[in-house]
Amino acid sequence: MEERLDLPQGTLDLLILKALALGSMHGWAISERLQQISHEALQVQQGSLYPALHRLERRGWIGAKWAASENNRRAKYYKLTPRGQKQLEAEITAWRKLAAAVGLVLDMTAGESNAY
């Protein structure tokens, strides 16, 4: 089994938005989907997930409604809003720029670091 990773601050919101871009889900299913897609490397605890969901809902990036789950229990289903879709696109762009910049620094050779 792969080692589990700690998420950098702010990353959970991006991951939740991306998961919901795939379709409406209840909280537990979001956590399971992230764990599954990451090959078990990401395990989102309820203590982090639900405050993040409430924060995203307050910002208008996701909407929620109560419905019956697969096992016929009452669950709150979350869905990406149009504002959330725009935010997701902005966050993906920012994340990719950051990852590329960090990659440049990590790939720097010893000769480049002694340039002056």
C-alpha cells in the first residue's frame, strides 16, 4: 500500500470541487472517491471534509440538498454550482502554475544554483 500524503493547505477545497465536477455526491462518497482516484494516497477525515463542504457551500461554490442514499439513509448531496465551476477552473490553473514553478526549483542542477 502506498504511503498516505498530507494535503497542503487549501488543496482540499480544490479536490472537493474536482470530485463534484464528476457529479453530485454525499460527503462520504466524496471522501471515498478521492481515496479511490488517488490509489489510497489521500484519505480525507470527516473532521476536515465536513467543515470544508460547509465553507464551500457558504461561498456559493457548491449547493446541497437532502435525499436518500444508496443504502436508503438520509444524506446531504452536494453539487458544483456555476460559480464553483469557475472557481475550480481558476484553482486548477493556479495549482498547475505553482506545481510547474516548484518543479523548476526541484529540477535545478547544482551548476544553476551557483550562477552568481
